[in-house]
Amino acid sequence: MGIQLPPSINPRQMNLLRIVLALAWADGNLAKEEADVMLTNFSQVFATTAADQEAIQQELQGYLIQDIPLEELVPKLSTQAEKEFVLRLGYEVISSSARTPDEALINQDEQAIYQTLVNLLALPATTVQRIEQAAQAALGKTQAEGDNVVDLLTYQLREHLSV
């Protein structure tokens, strides 16, 4: 057993990952689609080259088993951009898959924890609605084109989060 190195992402970035993970784990299941959305988006925020993005994705795989309560994580968000980012990505993650074909994309457990996140973030209702609509549009485009969920928010936050 080797020595575990500290993560290559900073504590603020780790906090963002953990918040989105809390949403993904709300129903007791982390679907492959949910993990893929998180790993794709976070690797593009945390790294700029394809090689670095792949390395980050491999590293972040090890953190996908963590489930820390939102009440511990959300107060650590320091900017409006971080709050909007976790809300957007969290919504995309919980909307990316259903456990069964008969189940809604966002099940009751996920909806409940998402509402907890919305309440903890204390964002204006218009901001929440704008973010949800943008996430739905991105997911619709992704499903129609077969692309990864990649959006402008990734590029806007790259510099902000690398500081």
C-alpha cells in the first residue's frame, strides 16, 4: 500500500465536487451518466489540456464514493459564481439519468436534496429558474447531438477556480 498523495485540485475545487456528489448520491445510487457528467465538467474546469483533463478524471474517480452533507459544504462557497456553478452542474447531474425506464429523470430523493441545495444557496428565484432552464437546454442539446455536457460555464469558471 503506497502513500496517498494530496489531491491535485485545491480545497475550493474539492468542495464543489463534494456538493455535486451529494446531489448525485441522494437516491443512494451514483449512475454512470451522473459520474460522466461530473467528471467531464470538472476536468474541463480544473485542467486546460486534454492530457491534464484525462489525468484529473482518473484522479477524481477515487472521490466519487464520498458523500458529505450539504449543510457542511455549502457554507464554504465563497462566490456567486461558485453557487451558480454547483446549482447548474448539480441540476445537470441529477437530470442525466433515471434508475428505471418508468422513473422520472429527477426522482423524489434527488428532488428533495436539490431543494435543500437551493435553500442553502439562497439564490433569487429568478436566478434558480435561469440556471435550471440553461441546464435543461444543455442536456437537451447533449442528448440530441450525442455530445458531452460542456457549456460556457466551464470556461467562465476555469480561471476563477484555478486561483
